[in-house]
Amino acid sequence: MYSSSTQQICNGVVESLRSFKQLLKLFGKDELVNKPKAANYPKPCLFTVYYSRKSLKLTDK
């Protein structure tokens, strides 16, 4: 897997965790009615892969 793809996956996970942390703070201040849940990630073998345009090469075959 290319490093840019790995970076995109890591950035997505970090973004999810940051928003979850913010929601927990709001819940602690009684600004939310329901307690937030962590992101529901797929099974270990299933995940989204991001490829940048420069890492792909289209060919006519």
C-alpha cells in the first residue's frame, strides 16, 4: 500500500476520534441527550482504501 493511501486512512481515523472526543466533552457538560458511541469500523479485513491520482496509472487493455 502506498504511503499516501496509508496517510489518508490514518487521517480518517484521527478525524473520527477527534469528533468523538468533542462529543464526549459535550455529553459531560449535559449538552447532549444521548451518550456518543465510538465509530463502528468494519471487520479487520474490510476497510476503505484511498488512492491519490498520482499513485494510479490507467491503461487501455
